[in-house]
Amino acid sequence: MAKSIFYHAGCPVCVSAEQDIIALIGHDKVEVVNLGEARNRIEEAEKAGVKSVPALLTENGNVLHINFGASMADVKG
């Protein structure tokens, strides 16, 4: 994996965390995936270990869950 991936669902908590992550890591080092818009990537996130969003999948494959916004069940709807 060339970049970390920040998964979120577009809620205010997620968008705020997205802005902070980009400020900390840099836009060129993180791919942002809004699972509300990119529903085809939900399975990918779950396979990586994402249990809730917002979450950051690091380049090493670790999942960092940040400020609980929504469970993956909520994201799936």
C-alpha cells in the first residue's frame, strides 16, 4: 500500500477528522474514501478491519478508529 487510507461516511464528525488527518499526514500521503459515496469500497474496508468510521488504515495495515461516528452496519444501511 503506497498511502494510508482514511475511510469515513461524510458525517460532520468524519469530515472534521478528515481535515485533521490531512493536516497531520499530508494530502499526498492519504487517500480519502467516503463510504457513503463509494459504497463499492465497503467490503474492502471491512476486510481491512474497519469496524466503524472514521478510521485510518495505515500503510502497515493497522486500523486506527477515530472519534466513533458510525458503525459499519450503519454505513451499509
